[in-house]
Amino acid sequence: MGQNQSSNFQLGQKVNTATIQTTGKKLSFGKVVAYIVLIAFLFISVMPIVWIVLAALKDSSELNANPFALPKAITFQNIVEAWTVGKMGKYFLNSIIVAFPRVTVILILATLAGYAFGKLKFPGRNGLFYFFLFGLMVPIQAMIIPLYYNIQGMGLINTYWAMIIPNFGLSMPFAIFMMRAFFKDLPDELMDAAKIDGCNEFQTFYRVFLPLMVPAITSLFVFEFMWAWNDFLLPLLFVYDDNFRTLPLGLMYFFGEYTADQSLIAAGVSISIVPIIIVYIIFQRKFIEGMTSGSVKG
């Protein structure tokens, strides 16, 4: 009897071990397939950027002979020439002057407005929020002509302000919508606890909610910086002076002037994408955390 029980126990152990091994193999196979798919998408996404950078590091004759080959000899002459002769350095500085004030003001205003619409209760709150939200439904093409005449009437043509001020209004609907959603996900009990501790509304916002909003603010910062850095339409409309052109607008004229030199064009494009890549690398953890917060709730 004891031998039969021992045999059954050993047989059960073998069955359980085989089941665990089979399950492990299934999980491993699934992971392999997932990694293959992710690597394929990564390759598709990164390959254009890698090709542009490699083209910028090639000599023009080598690039024309074989555009997709690795460079035989790396040269930084194209980047230096694009920065100096192609005026990429001036355009780069102009983009910084335009992007950072725009992003800073939008972050401050959108965070305050998001707190007001998400946590404070006042008459007409929903109606005012929907009024701001209406800005998402109006295409910018419908506002170009009146916007141009307004900027011209204020004497701001060929100035940095012409590329900064209009975007405060154009970017606020999305920014307010995004920040309100994040504030609404935070528990209202935090406000009650802050009031019990003697905090006023601003102290509640600054000391209690703002530290919790760092991932959301970081996500909005990445979005707004990317849009501000790549903005092309407004500079094209409001800036005719080369001294005020930003990188996207400067690249358009750069392409026309250096059409025959593909390596120089690739160098200009490489310079323009560096800040966005750096910003994303620095803030990627908080950016992903901000984008995924609220997607999984207990």
C-alpha cells in the first residue's frame, strides 16, 4: 500500500513538473514573439533617424554613390558648415527664445486652470470649461487671416512675440483639458485634509496637489516643447526677416539654398532633432508615468 502511494506521489510530481515546464515554454515563446514584434517596431521607428545622422556624417560624393551604406570615413564638416554657413546656429537660438517662454507660460496657466476646473467648485465651472474646450474644435486654418491682421495691427510682425503670444491661446484648450483630467483623478479627501491643517486654496494647490502632478506636468512639457520646437505655420506667416527665423522655417530656406548638397541638408535636419531627443531622454520616465497614470485603477 505504501509503495503504491509512493509511486502515485512520484507520478504526480512528474506530471506537475512537466506541466510547469510546458507552461514555462509557452510563456517563453510568447515573450520571444513579443520581443521580436517590439524590436521590429523599434527598428522601423529609429531607422529614419539613424539614416539622417549617418548621412550627415558622410561626404556628399559618398552619400550620392550609396545612400544606405555605412560611412567609410566619418566627417563632422557637414555639421560645422550647416551650423555656421547655413545659419543653423542662429535659427537654433531663435527656436530656444520662442519655445521656452511659450512652454513655461502654458505650463503655469494650464496647471492653475486644471486645478480650478478639476477641484474647485464655482458657478459656471462646466460652461467655462466647455468654452475653452471649444478651441479644440476650431481648425487653425480658420483663424489664420484674423490672427494675421491682429498681429499686424499690434506691430508684432517680424518679432519673437508674433510666434509666442498666439500660441498661448492656441495651445491652452488641450493643455487645460489634459491637466483637468489629471486633477480630477486625485482624491478630494486631500483638499479636506489640507483645509483641516489650515491651508488656503493656493497652499493646497502648491503644497499638496502640485507635487503629485509632476508626471502630468512633465508629460505636458514634453508635448508642448515638441510642438513649439517644430512649429512651422506661424513663423511662416509672421516672420519675413531672416534674423527671427526658427529652425523649421530656416530649414525650408536651407533646403532651397543647398538642394544639391544632401549631406549638408541631413546635417541641418540632425541639428534640429537633437533637442527633442535630449528632452525625451531626460524626461522619459516621468513622461511615461504621466501617460499611464490613471489607466490602471485599483
